Amino acid sequence: MQIEPTSLPDCVILTPARFGDARGWFSETFADRRLAEAGLPGPWVQDNHSFSAVQGTLRGLHYQRPPHAQDKLVRCSRGVIFDVAVDIRKGSPTWGKWVGVELSAENGRQLLVPKGFLHGFVTRTPDCEVQYKCTDYYAPDCDGGIRWNDPSIGIDWVMTDAVLSAKDQVAPLLAEFSSPFIWEDE
């Protein structure tokens, strides 16, 4: 498994090796042992799988606050998405900064989105499937979001009209948000 840094120091891109022959390929997409050896979070307790039929479907920007904050390991198993993480840790030198990565079934890349980061993605093709692992269980009372097109964050989604849930349409702006996450200088 190859691990690449991003412009946000705590977010990394993982690319599992693929072993192919005339029949196709095989890839070990997750091995908790390998992530632990690399110093990445764990243990992983929940798998999620979403399907988006329409190109331009945007899910996010979401977070889950303590005591059920989640690290997420995201991959696209069908189609192509633009996956985004935004730092919302108070005191962080990268507060409000974002990183975006194209994840696809073809490239096999995964994005690690740590606790204290917003997460969202937009589908770039129809019929996308996204799968992600979490280090804590979903807790509705800890669920929250920030508006996908917040100008203070300035994410370049490479599109202007998004297919959104009712909840995402009315999410607050970052300036209206008091983050429960604190950056700890390591």
C-alpha cells in the first residue's frame, strides 16, 4: 500500500497495490494491521456504503462531534468522485483549509479524513458507489454539517449546481459554527 501526504498534514491518500493478470486484478483494500504499522488511526468499527444515481450529487460537508467523532477512510468503488476534507480544529494552522482528491474505481485511491475535519464529495459520473470505514459508530445527536459552498472555505467543486439533501441545503456557514475540535500540536 502506497501512502501519500496531501496539502493538509493529517489527511493522507492511500493507494492499495493491485495484482493483475488476464482475468483482471486483485487488491487488498483494507488491512487494519498495515494502517496501524503506518501510524494511522484505528480500530475501524463501521462500514458505510452510499449510492448516488445522478452526476453532481453532493454529500457534505459533514462531521460527527465528540464523544463520537470519526476518522473516515473513503474510497469510490464505482464511478468517480471528488472527495474533500476541511480542517475545523480550533487553533490549527490549517483551519478552514481544504484538500480535494479524485477517487475512482479505476484509480483505487482512498482518502483518510481524520477527526476534526469536515468531509464531503461530489459525484463526477452517474451511478457512483462510495464506501468508507469509520472509527466510531454513527450517532445522530453528534451529527452536523457546514454549507458545501461556503465562500470562506472556497472549495472548487468544478461545478455550480449540486444535487443536495434538504439537510445540506440549510447547513450553516463556518463563521456560524463553534468547533468542538481542538488542534493539538504534536
